Amino acid sequence: MTSFAPDSIVLNRKLPLWYQVSQSLRASILGRSPQDPLRLPTEEQLAGHYGVSVLTMRQALKELEDEGLITRRRRRGTFIEPSARRGAPVRLLGSVDAIVAQQSGMTTELLGHGTVPVPAELAEYFPELTEVATYHRLRCDEKTGEPTNHARNYVRPELAERIDREDLARWPMTKVLRDVVGVDISRITDTVEARLADPETARLLQVPLLSPILHYTGITYDTAGRPLDVAVIHYRGDRFSFTVTLEAT
């Protein structure tokens, strides 16, 4: 029987390996195509794929099992749960794969794209540019069809020329930039704050005007410290929570 083939990952030794593996595998599962097989490779095969011990792999799989994304069947193997709920709380521990996993697994509709003058509030990130490419997307729960968030990405024009819009319907911008365009991402700086839904956000997310929402801004940098993408995302306040874990070094 053919097994599902997860994406690869470069592990950061400063972060828990089981966490990075679980987030990478989670992103692969949520971003899979409908025709991909549901059976996962064995623990030993997955451990070899990620370059970790079987014990670490087992801990990562338990995380996904507890979330309801996979089912482990004695003597039969481990299988992706096709009807698993995708709206799990966001857990940020410092890896880019956590961002990819958080943004994966939803039905995505591209509402519009094009080139616009650099917005005044983003001028500090693109000081040498007069225009940026923009993409506006609406994400919905795969199971219920309920809107969960809408996002606007502002991307450097030379990168936008290499972005396929069909990829954005399947994967988050972070994954497209890293794995399709081939950009070396060094870090993502996130800001999350509480706001009230304006008329456009209320209409798109199907919530009352002035309802509480989570306003997220994420700036993606390359290894030279240059901003590549600024994501502005509005999340429904009744569907998302953000938990940040800080580890002592």
C-alpha cells in the first residue's frame, strides 16, 4: 500500500525536535492533495525521513493523534484522519514550520491580486520600493465552510513574478516563498493585537460589525535581513487563540 510522503525539514537544534517534526508533519497533512494516500509511513521510516530517533518520532505522532489529525491502529499502521477539524489553536514556539502549520488546512479563495503603491504604514519595510504585489485571500473551515480569517500579503515584485496563484490556493504564502520560490527565510516577526471588526472584515468573516477580532501582522525576512513579505491577517476572535512558549536557554 502506498504511503503518504511528508515534506522535508531542516531541524533547529535549539528547539524541541519532537515539536518541529510534529509541526512539519502537521503542515504536510493539512496541505495534502485529495488524491494523496492516507496511510503514513512507519515510525521507523518517518524517523529516518526526519533524521530523529524513533522515540522523538513517537512523541511527535502522539501530538498529532491528540489533536485528532491521525489515527493509530494496532498492527495496521497510522492513518491521516480525513474528517479531522482544522481550526486548532495556534501554538507558536519559534519555528517557521509552526507558522506554515497554523496557516495550512483551510479552503482558500483568492479574492484579488495585483500591484499597488506601498501603503504608508508599510513604507518602513519597503523603503526602496514604490509598488508591491498584493494578494487578498479568504480562508474557510474545510468541514463547515465557515469563514475563519482573511489575509492580505504584500510581497516584493520580483518574488511575485515567480508565484503561481494556484499554489496560494493550496499552501500559505510562507511555504510558497520558502519551498516553491526558494527564498531562504531567516525569521518571521509576529504581532497580534485585539481589534474591532470594520465593515469589510465583518462582511467577509460573517460576524457583527465591531465584533472582537485578532489582528495579526507577520513580517518575513531573508538571511540578509530584508523584508520579503508583510502579511496582515484578521482572525475571527471566536475561532482562534494564540499561545507563545518561551524557553530558558
